[in-house]
Amino acid sequence: MKKLLLSGIVLVLVACAGPKGGGSGSEVSKGEAFDMRAPLRVPDIATLKDTKPRKLVGKYVKSDWSKLPGWAQDDAKDLWLGMYNNCRGLMRPVSGSLSLPARAAPRDWVSVCSKVAAMGLDVDAQTAKQFIQSQLQPWAVFTLNNTSKGMVTGYYEPVVRGSRSAGGVYQWPMHSVPSDLITVDLGRVYPELAGKRVRGKLVGTRLVPYDTRGDFSNRTSSEKSKVIVYLDDPVEAFFLQVQGSGRVMLPDGSALRLAYADHNGRPYSSIGKWLADRGELPIAKASMQNIKAWAQQNPNRVPEMLNSNQALVFFREEPIVDAVVGPKGAYGIPLIAKRAIAIDPTVVPLGSPVYLSTTMPASSEPLRRMVFAQDTGAAIKGIARADFYWGSGPEAGQLAGRMKQDGFMWVLWPKDAGQPSAR
């Protein structure tokens, strides 16, 4: 009976999909400015609590740098900046909570990150690559059936137009987290559900599923959460929610970042598929551009289309300190274009440096480079499954939208720490 009850709770409330950055995955505040060039502090290893190891899916096979295709051709642009700041995340204490994604163990990385800190930020590309190769051991990622090929997609940070106040074209609100949204860590109640979370709201003394997108939009203004900004296009607003963050250009020329804060726990549904199922657009042509064109031609049906996806994302406002640096991922570290990926943390621990071998979007041109596993995503599941962060703006969006390539991954781990492990 207990198992049946637990299954019912999970089926009713657990989110089936969510955006990038899965806010619950970070153990640091996401609302603070982040200085990528601040000195790196490495704590004494004695102060770092060692928590219980967590089992990873699949298997790792020891490899060699000579077997990494294209490593010699990696131009190393922003590679050291990525390594330096990834160490900031690696040196954070691990809570040990099973409700958070698996992370690389800080104690495994103290020696390497201490050397990184001592070298500072002003390191040339050749020195950076020599150091990385001397300190890290490649481990190929395989399934239990000895398959190493996975799928690589892409994502980006949209740049959209918005206003602090509604009026004119600015009619599409982006909300902060509502005060009545409740998140329950089921593992704290039932240990066998460790890692499972549900979202809902209280109706009397009962926890019920939270409002769908349509339900929330029908609330009165006083019942909703604070509006951070109003956008000028409903489809842009939708895709910003799918990506999990975005830059908003305001009428006065200033900009702010909407960063993922939480979501309503409802399952994600594709509006492209909704249009295709109704004969409005062939599924192969359901791009953002074509969906926007359809919305302009059918303004009265836009709410129906958007509400077909029950999922709704809530945001927090963050300052943009460095225009080159992207939003923070689930790891709490700002993403660097073409040096960050979202991964399945049950396979690759968050914070792991990774060598990725794939191809350019809709092409056979090689795309091979060292990246950092700094983000997660609800659709990013499985061995050698990665989502490649292309950066900000329309060009990055076009590349991300076309990317669905075969790929191979090697986790790069300290040579004196043995096989990759997670906490």
C-alpha cells in the first residue's frame, strides 16, 4: 500500500520536464553577481567534508590523450578561464543531499585546483593545454553494453526586448516565483524516493498540483507573483522559458538577465508538435521563426497554443556584469560560450571537465573541444548525452536549433584520483 501511495504521489506531482539550469541543482545563490576574474580560493583539504560516494550509471574506460580526436587542434580560446572558474565550483562543499544532482568530489580536485590558483588567470593557450594534459586522465564514457556513441544537441541564451511596465507591444509577463509554490523533497519523508521532488500548492490542508500555464494566466493580478519584465513577443517569451534564461534589452538601452528560479512542476509539451497535430505546420518546419509567423497570422489562437504546454517557468533578475559571460547553469557557475555543456549527472558528475567529439549542426564538420559539465536539463538523459552551450543571441540560437548530432565523451579526471566518482 505504501508503494502504491508513493507511486501515486510521484505520478501526480513530479515534473516530467523542465528547463536548463534546473534551479534546485545549485548549492550556491544564483542571484548574486559573479566576478569571473576574482582570485580563486582553495580550502585546506582537511576542511572539506567527505560525503558518501554516489553510484554513476554506465562505465568508464581508461583512455589516453592521443586517442582524443582533435585535441591538438583545440584553439584553447577561453579554456583556461573556464578551467579557473570551474575550480570555484569544484571547491565548494558538497551537501551530500541525494535531492541534488551528483557532483565531482571536491577532495579529488584540491591538488589540481591549488595549482590552477597558483598559476592565476594570465596563462597562454599552450601552457594551459600542457598543464591540463599533465594533470588530467581521460576516461571514455560507455554504456554497460559497451556503446560509447551518444547524442549532442545545442542550447543558447536568447536576447529579447522587454519593458519594466506593460504597454504597447510589451504585453507578455515574466514572473518571479509565486509565494504559494511549494517544493517537497520526498527523500526527506521516504528514503526510497531520494532525489525525487514534487511541486504543488496547498488547498486547505491538501497538497495539490500547482497551476498549469493557463490556470496561472487566469489568476487575478493580486494572486500572481511579481512581474519582473514584460516582453514584446509571446513566442520569444515561450522559448526563453524553454532555454531557462535570457537577456532582456530595455527601452533605455540597459539590459538585465532573467535567470531560472523554479517551475510549476507540470510536464513540458512541444508547441511545434501541437501545431503539427492540427495541420497548421509540418513538424519538420516547426522552427521558432515559423511558429512566430504563425502566431502573427493567428493572434487570437496564441493563448490556446501556449497553454497547450502546461509547464511554466519562474525567474529571478540578475545583473549582467560581463557581456561575454552567459547565465549560471545548474552548477552555479556562469557558462562560457562553446566551453560548457549540460549533461545527465547520473552519468557525468556536475563540475567534470569533459572532452567532446561531435560535429557542427546539420554538418559533418568536426566539432571537438574541451568543455565543462556545468548544467543539466530534463531532456538530457543517458550515456554520452550532452547539450552544447552556443552562447547568446540569434546566431547562437540558429546553431542550437539545428544541432542534433552523434557524439562521444571523455571525462577528464585528476590522475591521482582514480576513476571518476560523484558525491
